[in-house]
Amino acid sequence: MGAAAGDYDNDGWADLYVTGVNRNILYHNNQDGTFADVTQKAGVTGVFGNKKLWSVSAAWIDYDNDGLLDLFVANYLDWSPENSRVLWSARQTAFLPAVHVQGRAKSAVPQQR
């Protein structure tokens, strides 16, 4: 869904983080025109607990000003064919998660009449 290039290990070569629905991948630049998948080793799979969120974007910035790039990943939603969630807009000021009721999505927020 998205990608971000940055030199996360400060070796002078741009590395690549790719986001997606089923998996996120961190590719380390081997400095010879090839890349190695170091996702597991770096601990940036995009899986939280036992769930993989739908990651759509990423960015590298030095958030804590320590001279090393920090990775930020934007997750769109918790989605799978088996667990489809609906978001409800409360007067278009915020999106609130919906809950499932007998296989159908129902807003967790009472609707006004």
C-alpha cells in the first residue's frame, strides 16, 4: 500500500520499508543493488498481539533527536475478510469504532433521533 525510504542503520545507503494488508517488510540495502528482508530481525512486522493491521503508509523521522531514524507506520484499520469493521462518523468530527452484533456492524454510539 505504501513505502518509505530511509537509512535506518546510518550506513549511508537508503533502506526501504513497505506497508501492506497482510505484511509489512523492511528491506536492508546490501550496497550492491540488492536488498535483504530484515523485518523479523528488526521487529517491524506490523503485527500487534496476534493481529496484523492494514498499514497504508510509513515515514522515517528522527523523532527523539538521537541521530537515528524512527519509523512511524499509519494503519488504516483492523480489517480482514472474516472481520470487517465499520466506522461511524459522529457529526464528521471523529470516527468511532463499530461493534459486531450477530454478524452485522452496529454503531457503538447511540444514534440521535
